[in-house]
Amino acid sequence: MSHSPGARAAEPLLDSSDEEDLGRSRRELGLGLGDDTQWRNDGTGSSERRHQLRSRSPGEVSRIANKQKVLLAVIALLISLMTFVVQTETAVYIQKNLGWNKAYCMLYMTHGSWTFLWPLQLLYLRLRKRSVPWKSFLRSHLQLVRTTAQMVQFKTNRISTAQSMTNPIPHFLKQIAIITSALTVAGSSWYIAVNMTTPSDLTAIYNCSAFFAYAFSIPLLHERVRPGKVVSVGVAILGVMIVAYGDGNGGQGAEGTSRVLGNLIIGVGSVLYGFYEVLYKKLACPPEATSPGRSVILANAVGSGIGFFTLSVLWIPLPILHWTGIEPFELPRGETAYMMGISILSNVGFSGAFLVLISLTSPVLSSVAALLTIFLVAITDWVITGVPLTFAAVGGGVMIICAFGLLSWDTWKELKEEEEKLLKRGDDVVDDEESVDGERGRTEERGRAEERGKLLREEGV
């Protein structure tokens, strides 16, 4: 690092203890996501790991990032599948067995619980890095979130000095409001239509969101029309249809105008849910070549934003529904409250994992992955109730699994193609600590420039 002439201009902006704390926080904090690299501090804030990363070729860095991305995506997928099954079973038990049928209130409570995603993530990281001073830990983490948010705002993983001075909060508040509105309308449609149409229609139509996610991805995310993806989505939706109607009971549960209206409502919800997934990817996910760790951290921060917007704004329909008698407000009590707590906790796990999955992969893969829960819920029902799986459930489930496998393979091929592009362009994956260091370096440079200007003014130059 070059020094400006003049003794005072060359003085560091941080004293040695602050420098040591901040350097240690970056080394020890990392992302808390499986990075166990040993660090070496030379007293100036540089590190052995950063030197190693810069000495690697773009292709090698990209391969390492892709491996981490796949690992984190698999973990997110497993968490989302397990927690969704728990959420579904508890929600059905609350509504049907316990008789607490408060659709919007349940939606408000479950989506509002997303507020805890970022604090829980922060707690996890803090427990891993207890030796780092809290002030340095929090400052480094917030800086990481801020710079990643700026990457999303300006759609580049190499933000300029001018861009780094921009406050990303107003931009993100607007984006979160848009995303939350689409999510709430899509989610509400399911609760509205559940008593108007048949369970089979509900399942089949709502899960067509995988098709709409792909359809919206083409114009909004500039996704290429790949034959493998088209076939995968088609096979997955066909599998859902077989599960829903293959046993011959698809017409039971609703009739006439009510069923038609219910199907129209859930059809709109299916389109909006696919739109929500693509909208989240476009408006709130960092660009390609951003490290997987950054994507995970920002996904949970955005999830907390969605939860906070729900709690602070979307309470307004509750008194309206109560005064009109459509849904009298009533808090759950006793067993209902206990089961509701389990449902909310599982929803927090599912939502956080699902947002991470979309951020790391694509809305299409995440949407098809969510269809796996249909088969898992059917197996869980078999275990709980003792009612064996039908041939349609097994056959449709196998088709969904095959579709997900084919889509995963096609996504892996895209990652390999991205590696080749990085090799040709000579680009690199943005490392988390390197970017934070770069931002801090720019801040220090601005501080030194201001100090030099002050000295010149004092000397009358």
C-alpha cells in the first residue's frame, strides 16, 4: 500500500488495536459456512488466504466456488424438504383436526416469522466466532451485507467507489415491498381456494408454478430455452397430474360454480407464485460470480425484510376481516398454539432454505425441487395414517424425482459452461474477505484524501 508524502497524511486511520481487531474479525469471521482455512496475519491486515485466492486462476476459483455452491444447495434442499413436510402436516392438523381455520391469520403469522431469519443467522455466525470482539464482528458482517446489497442494486460484483457510497437500504425496501406483495397474494390464493375446489385440483394447478417460473425466467432473467429444462418441467407437471388424478378421486370434494371459481383463483396463485420466485431472483439475488457465502447471507437478510414488511404492513387486513365477519380474529390456544408454534418454526426453516436455494441455483430448479415434497408428504401420510400409497402416487412421485434429476444435471452443465466462460474472459469470483478489504481500502483512501485536503487548507495552499 503506497503512502502519501507528509507525516500526518501517512498516519493510519485506525490504531493498532482496531487494526488488529478488524483484521482478526475478517480472518476469523469469514462466513461461518464451512471455511476452515488457516490464516496468517502479518500485522497490516493482509492474509495468506487472500494471497492464495489471488494466485489461483479464474477457472480454479470458479470450480471451488461451484463446489461450495452445490454443497450449500444440497443442504438447503434437504432442509427445505424436511421442514416443508412438517409444516404441511401441522397446518392440515390445525385446520382439520383442531378446527382453527384462520387462513389469513395463519399466513400472516408464518410469513411474519421470516423476520427471525437474519437474527438467527447472525447468532449462528456469532457462536462460531465467539473469539472475535462483538463490535468488530458486527461491523464486518454489516459491511458484507451492505456491499452485497450494492452488488444487487447495480447488478455487478465489482462495485465502483461512487457506487460504494450509495445507501442500498431505500432501494431494497422498495424491492422487498414488491416481492412480499406478490408472495402474499400468491399464498392467500391457496388458503382462499382450499375450501372451494378439490384437493386434487388444488395440488395439480398450484404446482404448475414450476412451468410459470420457467416461462417468466426467459424474459426476466434472460434464461435460454434449453430442451433439457423444457422436458424436465413437463415431466414434473405430468407427475403432479398423475398424483392428483391418477387414483380416480379427483372430482370429489367440490362441485359446480364453486369448483370453477376455486380453480380460477388457484390458477392466478400459481402464476403469481412462479412470478414471485423469478422476481426474487431478479430483484434480490447477487449477480453470477458472487461467492456462495454472500448469496446465503443476503438471502436470509432479504427473508427478514419480507417478514418485517409482513408484520409492519400486512396486519391491516386482519381488523377488516374481523369487522366484516369473514375471518374473526382469534389467537390460537392450548394444543392449537403448540402445533402452530411447530408449524411456524418449520416454515422459518423452509422459507430460509428455499430462498437460499433460489439464490444459489435458479427459480426453475427450486420450483421443481419443491414438487418433491408432494411425494414426501404422501409417504408421511402413509406412515402416520397407515393408508398405503396408491399406484398413481408412486408413479407420479417417481416421475417428479426423475424430472428433478434431469434438471439438476442440466443445471450442473450450465455451471460447467460458466467455468469455461470465466476462463475465456479471465474473470474471477468475488471473495468475501477480498471485497470487504477492497471496500475498507477505498474508505481509507478517501480518509487520507480528506486529511491531505485539510492539511493543504491549513497551510493556505
